Amino acid sequence: MDPSCSCELCELKDLFVDRLEGGQLEDVCSKKVEKEFRQGDAIIKEGTLIRDFVYLKSGLVKLYRSDPTGREQIITIAKPFDYVSLLSVFSNSHYNYSVSALEDSVTCNLNMKEIRSLIKTNGNLAMNLLSKMSKVADKIILDTLEIRRKHLRGRVAYLLLYFSQDVYFSNEFDLPLSRKEMADYVGMTTENVIRSLSELRKDGILKIYGKTIQIVNPDTLISIANFG
């Protein structure tokens, strides 16, 4: 095996390594390609041919579709080690959504034809991929339902807590979404998002410095997210 190849030590281990046999690991590891993207770059474009199996090694991305007017409809936010291509790779020849970098990001790309070939001969790998795909779908469905059941402030609070607790692990962070992107994701108008943020700030729950958010009263924000 190429000494520079260390798939057995990286994030691919959970998906592939323990389920590959013989020289399969060497083939997968030696042929993977890492790609770097700057904030705002397109990683996957809706309608393009699916050539690679893609997971996010570092950074943060949004998955979205564009409606006939060109307005974005954000499907979900993906963080490191999410398999951002799983929504289309086995059901379509072309992507049904786009992916763009919210922060500087790195993806790991594997040739889709080779992954399909491995799946045909490795039942354990196929089952693991099905499990991963189900988890991606479950997350999108549950997040969408959770957001829809909330009022305006509850939706904004829910999104802020996601970034605080699941992405940055801090009560202070730079918001990676614009106010418009926040509105697209939670199904509100941009004006409603701005007003909700302003109310949370006036109530002493947040401090806002441009894109920087500081959660001053996390317990209250959690209560608003749960019951707002």
C-alpha cells in the first residue's frame, strides 16, 4: 500500500475500511482525491452528472435546490464527515440539488463507478451505505418537521442552537448563513429573521456584532427553541 495512504486512520474507516476485503482497501485509498473549496464555491451543481462519491472532510456546506425563479430552497446544512452526495448517487444519474461551501471546505472524492462495483460484491458495505443514507434522510425529515412546528422566534432559536451546539460547540460563533439564507432554511421572510434576531437581542438573550453571535442566555434560547 502507498505509505502516504492512511484511509485506515481517517474518517473513511467507519464507512469502508472494516468492510473491504483483500486489495479493495488499497484500491479505494490510493484513488481517493481531496478537493479544496473556498467559501461560496460550488461543490456540486444541480443537474450535473454524478461522477464521484463525496464526503465532507472539513468545513461547512449547504445543500439546496433552486426554484423556477432562481430562489434557493435550502435542504440541509452538512458538517464534516457527512456524506453530502448520498441523496442522489444511487437513485439518479444527475444531481437533484446543489452543494456550496459556507466556509472554506475540503471534500474527499471517490470514483462512483468503483464504489458501485464494490457494493455489488460486498454485502456489508452495501448495508452500511443504506444505513448512512437512511440517517441522512431521517435528519432532513425530522429537522424540517421540527422547524415547521415552531413559531418565528422558535425557528430562529432552533437554528442558532444548531450552530452553537452541533457545529461550533461554543456560545459565540460567526454565523455562516446570511439573513436571507437563514430565512430560506427555516421558511420565513428575511424581514422576519431580522426582526426575530433584533427581539432576541433586545431581550438580552443574544449579543450580535455583525455576523458574530454571542448567546448570553442559552437556557432561555433553548426554551424558546423548544416551545416557541
